[in-house]
Amino acid sequence: MKKRDYLNQPIQHIDIKSFDASPIIHSMREMSFSSRETAIAADLYNRMIREKDVTIILTLSGSTSAGGCMQIYIDLVENNMVDVIVATGASIIDMDFFEALGFKHYKAKNGIKDKELRHHYINRIYDTYIDEDELQVCDSTIKDIADSIKPGVYSSRAFIIEMGKYLEKNSVKKESLIETAYRKGIPIFCPAFSDSSAGFGLVVHQWKNPRKHVSIDSVKDLRELTRIKLASENTGLFMIGGGVPKNFAQDIVICAELLGEFSPMHKYAVQITVADQRDGGCSGSTLQEAYSWGKVDNQFEQMVFAEATTVVPLIASYVYHQGDWKKRNEKRWNSIF
């Protein structure tokens, strides 16, 4: 088999506008286990949407963007259902920016050994393929963007704005998450920005420009996100997975307190995860636990223990078709910086 024989079934991103999941969510309310959790989560997310003074923070980790949920997140941004994004570098760079350059993710084939994939320079994300040659184009494009802007220390948010400007002129796939968020004034933070193609591109940029170069300051990310929290009346979290984005978004309440400023705990929180407390990690720490830290109020919170690609489309479709987002105003938090 040749390389193209492996990369011939592109992942198709689900369109929440094309179906109404409301009957499923309504039925799930009368069920048990993850079904009832999913329905409660959908209602809480819609409650965030209806409460106009709530700033909604979407956190992304894992590989749902590559796995078919990319368009969901774009639609949430486009339709004022999200005001801030905190994500892994991989979700934003290796998945969204990668596809904006015209590349795709592909369905994996059964029974193929990873040694064979390595021979063809194909990387595997569970049951999904990504072309390493194309990924290195993504790396070098990040370098080119860094080369083109003023040297200095940037937050990941500020650098991603430069990426949005680049895509506005050069994207092959229009209306990516980065480009849509840039147009809508929605900040994207990647506190672990270097753990992605962005890291590789910036390393090459710094290597070739040792004296004057672009660098990313994750502390600046925390400070900027805390400014948004302080400027918001109330905040809600819609968290896909866990990891750094989850903890980072929760920590801004504590950060505000340490600055001597009062900011209430996140009023709403929904987390979708397959992790649980037994692994001892952040991804499985409950939202009830977060209350003990003073991060998340426990009146309106819901854990959903499910693999995200199975329930995020249902929740997002339900909230989209309720239509309450039509009454929300754009918050455009990028404008405060």
C-alpha cells in the first residue's frame, strides 16, 4: 500500500445545525446514569446561554477536534454560545490550524501496525490518522508567522490573534475556529502552547533568531484570563475533557483573590470526561472537589462521565435549537487588551 491508500477517508465533522437533538435530551431526562447527566448538563449549558451577564468559557482537551467535533466548536463561537476558549495547543494548532491550511484528518484502517504507519510518515491519534509531512508544514507556518511579527513576549492569546490575521488572508478552509474567533473578538488561550506544532515552529524561529525573537508567556495568559474574570459579572464553564485547560480556567478565581480583588466562584460548570477520581489526576477531579478550593459554586454543576464525541453533539445541538443564543450579545473580550 502507498501512503495515499491510508489517507483516503477524511473525518467528517458533525453539523449540529442539521439535526435537532431536543427529543433525545428530553427523553434522557427520564432515564438514568450518563443519559440523565447529559440532559442535566444540556439544561445547565442552556441556562448559561439565557443568563445574559454570564461569560461562558469553553475548555478543550483531548482529540475531539480531530475526531469530528471541530465544526461544533466553530458553531458555538459563531452563534455567541461561547465567549472565551481555553484549550490545549494540539486542539488549536495540530487540529484546527492544521485543517485551516487545507489539510485533513483521516479515518484509520483496521489491522495496520504502527511500524507500517511510521514507514509512511503517518501519525495515529487513536483511530484517526494525520500526515506528518503536512503537520511539518503547519510547524513551519507557525515559524513564518513568528518571523513576520515584532519580537517580544506574547501571551498565547495575542499570538493566536496573529494566526487569525494570517488565516484571514491565507486560509484554504475558511471559517476555522481560530479565524472565526478572531473575527468575533473571542480570546483563545493555550496555556501549554508549546506542547503542539506551535512549539516546534517557535523553537525553529528562536533557534534562527537567538537574540530577538517571539516567546510565549503562560503567566501572561493567566493574568489576561483573570482580567476577563474580574470584568465579568458571572462566569460559566463548559469543559470538554480535563487537563491543563480545565485547571487553568478554574484557577482564575483564586488568582483574582491573590490580587486582592473579589471575584465570585464560577457560577456554572459542566464537565464531560471519561476520567474519574481513581486515577488521582486533574481530569477526574470532581466539580464538588473544586468547590472546596473556592473555584466552582456547587449549585449549578454537572459531571458527565462519557466519551465526549458521543454526548457533545447532543448537548450542543439541543442548546443550538433552543435558540436562546439569538438574544445574547457579543462580549468581544479581546477588545479589553
